Amino acid sequence: MLKKIILIIYFFYFLFFNSLSIAGERNDKNLLTFGAGIWDWNDAKTAGLFNVEYRHGTRYGPFKPMVGGLINTDHGFHIYAGIRIDLYLTDKIVVTPSFAPGLYERGDGKELGHPIEFRSGLDIAYRSRNGSRIGAEVHHLSNASLDENNPGTETFLITYSIPLN
């Protein structure tokens, strides 16, 4: 499962990289991102969701590091660290696949089968002149079959990113 996710990220990077705006060739500002949305939106037991994430602006090859955490209204949380690839469709529109392993605690919410969960996602954002972004994100959390019980969950977020430098 992990190898498939990494291959998908590489596929998107190489598919889009040559046709991207020149903005994709430079580093961005570090961002502090706040999000709110829906936890487990494709299931009968949904919950509210809040997310905070630090996104490093410097590229290391095609990747930009990130670290963050989310908490849902059922008192479950997921803390994670991973990578993002910013794909600049224009100077203002950025599509970003991401991948992050992390630790999950269910609280009163959905049992995902294992404390280690992998978050894969895709977001689209509008980038303003000062580097701030407003966007929408979808993510899938899964334990990649580390446990027989692997129901997974999907999240949807509206985000706002504040440039830090």
C-alpha cells in the first residue's frame, strides 16, 4: 500500500512538472495552515474536524516537508509528519498531493484498527500575492493493513494558510 502511494505521488509529479508555471521552480514561504471540516464524511458517523499544519516552503527535490495534527469532535486525534508536492497550475492555483504517516487515537470516535495511520491527500488552493492560500482538501487515513481491521476514513477540509516569512 505504501509503495502504491509513493508511486502515485511520483506519477503526479512527473506528469505535471514540465507543464507547470515557472512559479514551481522557486521555493515558497513557510506556511501555518488552519483547517475546519468533516471527519469520516462518507460514513454514517461523521464528526467535525479541526486541523493545524506547518508547511515548510523550501523544496528538497520535489518534496516540501510538513508536520501537523488534527482533532475531531469525537475527541479523536491524529498527529503526523510527511511530504507535499506543490504543483503550480498557474501562479495562483496550486494542486498538492501529500503523504504523511502518523499516530492516531480514536477518542470516542471511529476505530481505525491501529495506532499507526497513513494519511494521503490532495488539495487545491488559491495563492494570493502575499503567499497566503485558501483551499479545499480531501484525505484518506488508513493503517495500510497493519491490522486485520482497516476501515479507513475520509476527511474534507477548508483551509487558510498564513505565510510566516
